[in-house]
Amino acid sequence: MVAFFTLSPCMPSSWPTCSIEWRFGKTHHMIVVENPERRCRGVASAELDGSPVEPAEIPLEDEGRAYRARVVLGASRDALAGAAQSAATQAGTKTPRAVAINPDEETWL
């Protein structure tokens, strides 16, 4: 069975970054939170050792190695999609079937 931990930081919007070192058994985690949009909360992205992960399901294993987690605060993709749908509804238009979150990445909902 694989265990997980969740990163959902809340910090003062004036802080550009913060970090924590966390030890789980023999495993060491360096967790860095970046805040480029100066928000209090909301996870735009998360990485574990440079690979994207879901911030609500970061693998947690006690294998005696070091990990580096990076979290960037900002609007999540779900929030961006919801905002586009809300804007379309308020404008009295039909909700689009696909919303481009970032056309450069070809990410569509």
C-alpha cells in the first residue's frame, strides 16, 4: 500500500517563498513553496523531484532517500476553467465545449 501526503499551503500574500525540511522516518523532504502571484492559497502546480504530481496525492515512502517537492501558488487549472465557464454564463453566451487553459501547452478541458 502506498501512502500519500497533501500540500495545500496557506501563507501571507506578501511572502514570495517559504520552505520546510521534513523528515518522515529515514526519508528527508525539502519542500519549497513559491508565490509569484502573491496569493494566500491555491496550488497552481506541484512537482516531486522535477516531475509533476497532484498536490493532494504526493507519494510518501520511508525508503531513506531525499526528495525535493516544489509547489507554486496560483490559480489552479480547475479554477481557470470555472472562471471561463462563469464568464461565458454571465455574458449570456453558451458555455464553450473546450476551454484552452494554455494554448502553448495544448491543454484543453
